[in-house]
Amino acid sequence: MLKNILSITGKPGLYKLVNRGNNMLIVESLQDGKRMPTYARDKIVSLADVSMFTNGDDIELWKVLESIKKHEDGRPVEMDPKKADKAELADYFTQILPDWDRDRVYPTDIRKLIQWYNILVQAGLTEFEPKEEVDS
């Protein structure tokens, strides 16, 4: 599921990949449903390619999102990440991922993660674990 959900640098929110064209992708905003083209010059990252730093091995984003979902019982996070201070964000993230790397994960990363989680939940996308594709 996260493979087709994209973050685009310089554009707020998350986008769903709709179609591919010559030198561009057609994406749809998860917030308002508006479609737009993105081009090769845009920095586009699939959420399936994102991971979080821990004191051991990096952990895939879907596992962190699942941990938030379990902690919040599938509801959006009530804390406003834009208004939360560094200590509040660190305390919350410690509940989600106790082994996170405090030197390499910044408050802005935690804010973005909470915002992404809330966007996904509000869009009805709550199955974060990748599904095995079966060849037929």
C-alpha cells in the first residue's frame, strides 16, 4: 500500500500515484483529491522506501506506522505536531519506538511522521504492512 503513496519535496501532504506518463507521474492529493502532474525534476519519495533510524538496524516506515496505529487504536494522533515542543515529540516517539536514534531523528522528522500518519488515517488508508504479491 505504501508503495503508491508519495511525498513530494516542496509540496505539503501526501499523494497517491494515479498514472505514469512520458517524463511525469500523475498524482492525486490524499487531502483534497486534486490531481496534478509531477516531473523528473521533482524530488519524489515512495513511503515504502522510507525508514527510521534506531540504535540498531533502521526500521521500515510501515512498522513505525503500525506501532502508532496500535498505540492510538487506529485513530488519528490527537497531539498537534506543529504546536508540540521537542520534549513532547520525543516523549511521544519514545512510546512508539523506544529504540529510536536521538542523534539522527530530529523533531521535524517526528512532526512529519505524525502528519503523514494522520493524513493516511483520515484518507482511510490504515493497512501499512506490505502484502506479498503472488505470481499466477
